[in-house]
Amino acid sequence: MSDLAFDPSRISDAVSKASSEFLIPTYRRYPVEFVRGENCTLWDVAGNEYLDCLAGLSVVSVGHCRGEVTAAVCEQMAKLVHVSNIFYTAPQFELAKRIHDLAGWGRVFFSNSGAEANECALKLARRYGNLSMNGATAVVSLKKSFHGRTMGTLAMTAQPEKHEGFEPMLGEMRYVESGDEEALESALDGACAVFVEVIQGEGGVLPVGTEYLKSVREMCDSRGALMVVDEVQTGLCRTGNWLAFEAHGFTPDIYTLGKALGNGLPIAATVARDDLAELMGPGTHGTTMGGGPVTSSAALAVLGVMESENLHLAAAQAGAALRERLEAIDGVESVRGEGLLLAAELEKSSAEVVEAALGHGLVVNAVTSTAVRFAPPLTIGTAEIDAAAERFEKSIRGAAA
Ligand SMILES: Cc1ncc(COP(=O)(O)O)c(C=O)c1O
């Protein structure tokens, strides 16, 4: 792998111009245009090579352009791309069975994004509150959480700066500090559900902790409220378990999957206990594209690769190695997270380091103003971990304070 000096020629003029003229400017983008990917490597338009330690924000878990996924998609594309969900197609039903088998329970609703999977969970929770809890419909979520950008999931996302200018938020949302049991106890009055992430990915890769997660479970049980776990970022092997909650000794009532499920194709899932699924009859929820044959085939291939390569174990092992390498770097104060969802807390600004890293051929992101997130494909090898750590060390040394 080459050592690269950052230069502005990593985006073509036409793309740069079109993006500023024709797109709604919701993103601050780095000036790099990627054109190709293979496993953990990306190439930009100028031919520069990068080690991808972000995987499109925890998405490309089985690696870029993974052969099995490409083959499954191409095969399905040539057979049948779409029919309405008012008909049957085999890949969706096979995938539902496969997802049921992950935890050994649950029925599935498929959608196209993590936010939609959480919207479905929110509707399920409201339905449960109305039908089974005498109309208790408040929803509790944790401060620094991230559940999506639709109006419902934005309201659950307890980051006030993301609400600014979009008020009023959906009513009956309550936000509690992660770890604060007293606050949760009072927030649960009149509530039908608590939404949590096992690790708050967008909040800064902040582990919520086994003790508090178990308290949430117990408090929900004693009130009859649902515990919903958002596994959109943590799910499917990333943290060293198939599902992140498995390592913490509790079972949710509903969990959601997204990101890694399609390895970059738009598919997400809401998994609910049987009795909760029964609350949703025909016509209560729906989607045009969700669970279509192409994205479902992709997801089946993704899960096949994860299973045959034991990627949950690989993530635990590679995660331990990466953590050790990062902890040894001068300028890294600490490393947090589980498996291959890690954040390095720095002594300097993360934005500067991330920019310098791009110049050294390393893709990571600034998850807080002082922390850098690492979420590489779970297929990352030892040599790539070494290279990532070396490039990161150079980036810290080179970046302004
Ligand atoms: C925990 C969590 N939930 C939900 C979402 C939203 O997913 P999507 O962007 O696919 O709608 C994200 C995205 O980062 C996430 O990290």
C-alpha cells in the first residue's frame, strides 16, 4: 500500500460542480471521489489507494464488492427485480427465517433503511401502548442516542442540535441520561417503550454498559413496557457477537437491523416477539420496496458469508488487535467500543487527524470533536490492521493540534 500526500485532485471537476449546484447541501463532504472498492481497499478518481477503516459507517461488513453478494444480486436481477409486497417472493421469506434463527425468536418486517426499521419499531410500540397498556404511548430514549432522521426517529434521537429548526418534534418523547436509573424510573410513567443502543455509535461510540442495560430490562419488565434495541450500527457480527445485546445477558422485545444487512444495498429489518407481531394486522404498516427479491438475496448472501467465515469471532479478534495497536500510539488517550466498532479518544482535534489520515490513505471519521471512529470491514486482516495503525500514527503526528 502506498503512502499518499493529500492533494485536491481527488475529485473530478464535473462531480464537484454538480454536487454544489444540484444537491440539497445536507453533507459536509471530504474532497475525495471514490470510484472502486475491493474488500478493505478503496480507490479514488485519481487512482490513489485507501485503507477503508469505516466501511461506509459500519455498512460494508463483508468487504467491498464481495463476490458472493455480487453474484447473488446479479443472479436475482436477471430473474426478478420487483413485485409488490401483496405477492410472495422466496428470498424475503428465506431471509425472514434466517433472521428469526439469529436469536431463535422473532418475526420480521423488512424496510429500506435503519430509520425505517426504527419507525416500524416505534409504530409497534405505540400500537402495544394503545392496545395493551391502556393508552400509555410515551417513548423513552437515551441522551446522545441516534435512531435516524425521519420525524419519528429524529424525535427519539436525543441530540437537541439535530432537532433545531425542525420542531415541533413528535410528542411524548422522554430523554434520560444513560446510566441514570432514577430518571428512567420516572420517565417510564405512562411509557410503552424504551429505545436503546448497546453502543451509541453516532453519539461517540459510547458503550451503555451491561449493568444499565440489564436495569432497563428489569424496569421495563416491572412496568410492562417494551425494551427496543437499535442494532442498526452494532448488529450482525460487528461487536464480536451476532447481535450486540447477546454479550450483555438480556433479551429485548424488539430489535432493529440495517447497515450491514445489505452490505451497502438498502435493506433493514424490525424483529419483534411473536405476540407483538400479532398486534399488526394487514394494512397497519407497509412499504413498496422493503424486502424486495434483490436486496433480500443480497442479505442472504451477506449472512452466508458471515456464517461461513465466523465473522463475529473474526471481529472480536481483529478488534482486540486493532485496539492494542491504537492504544500504543502517542496522542491516543484511550480506546473504547467493542469488537470492530471502536473510537480512539485523542489529545487533539479529531477533524484535523481525519483529514490528515485521508492524505495518508486511511479512511476513518470524526465521531466527536476529539474521537475518531474505526469500523472497518470485518474481513480486515493483520497486515491491514498494522498498516491502519501506522497511517493513523502518522496522521496524528502530522495534524495540527
Ligand atoms: C444506531 C442507528 N440507528 C439508526 C440509524 C439510521 O439508519 P439509516 O441511516 O439507514 O436510516 C443509524 C445510522 O447511522 C444508526 O447508527
